[in-house]
Amino acid sequence: MKFVKLLLAPFVLSYGIIISIRNLFFDKSVFKSEKVNAKVISVGNINVGGSGKTPLVIYVINLLKNSGYKVGVLSRGYGRKSSGYKLVSKGEDILTSVEECGDEIYHTGLECKVPAAVSENRVKGAKRLIEETSINTIVLDDAFQHRWIGRDVDLVVIDQSFVNNQSFFTHNLLPLGDLREGFRSLKRADAIILNRKFLEKEEIKSEMKNCFDEKKSLHLIIKL
């Protein structure tokens, strides 16, 4: 696997340039995020692999639900054998199969009993979910990089072991490393959640602290 990554290393520069230009265009409003008729809370990360997004999504949904909000969840539906918009649940029964919607949103719908849907296009998907279920709040699963839809709160969850494991094949951009975008992008986040899982709390290594200095980092144990 490391050998394959080394072969793909020349593409890192191209990928980094594309990501940087795209983010600059959003920052300068050349590309514009579209608001929908609901409060939007995004939960995402900056690296590939598990970081604890789904448990955090479930936690946020239940917190909002118990506070009286009419909340739903929208996901891309990673791994599903379908495309386009699919209504997964209106709040109780699941209306589709795991194959059609993906296992993460299926599990979230069963666990939380809230309206749920999948759509590659988050703006169109959010509008349809609002129209079909009359929700007033949407939790976006894995949407930190999906900047076409406006959001009121941007949450980023990072595994503590990933932050402190600064190997050559970890803290580089895809396809060489595991980063979807660089750590500087964390400035967009409203809060950073460090997922400790069952690990002891560790201090962030000195060379990484500048990425978190402006944020109110939340140290949580997210039980998977």
C-alpha cells in the first residue's frame, strides 16, 4: 500500500492546488453557498477513514431532538447501490434498504427515529427533505468539504491518534497521505472535537497546536 502511495505522490501537488483554489473561490464568494429553509449543522472531518462522525451525528441529533427541534439528517449515502435522492425515513419506519441508502444513514435512522435522506447534491436533498417532512433543522453527515450548502454550525471531529501520529503517510494530502485537505482548513470550523475513544487524554504535539489555537477544542470520549 505504501509503495502504491509513493507511485501516486506526484499527484499530491495537483490535488493540493485544486483544493486550495476551490476553497479560495468559496472564501471570496466566487463560488456561493446556498442557504435552505432550515438551520444546518454540519458534522465532518478532514481525513479519510474512521474518526467518529456517525456517533457524533447521532449525539447531535438526539441533543436537538430532546431540545424540541424538528430535526432530520442528510447524508451522501456512502457505499450505497443507488444514486440521486432517496428518502430513508420520515421519522419512524425505514423506507428503503441498506443497499439503497448505505449502512451509516440506515443505522442513524434506526437509532434516532428522525427523518433521514441521502443525496449527492446536498442543496437539492436538503430542500426535498424539508418539503417532505417539515423539519426545521438538518444535521449534515460528512459535509465539511461540501461547501455548496450553507451551514449555521460547522463541527469537525478528529481522532486524537490521527492528530499525534505524524507519519509521512498520514499527514500528507491524498493520494500520498490521509488528508482530504490541509489542517489550515480547520479555521472554517466552529468547533473541533478530539475523539479520544478509549485512549487516555494526550496533549496535542507542539507543532500541531497552532492549528487548534483559535478554536475551542472539545475533548470527548465518543463510544462506538
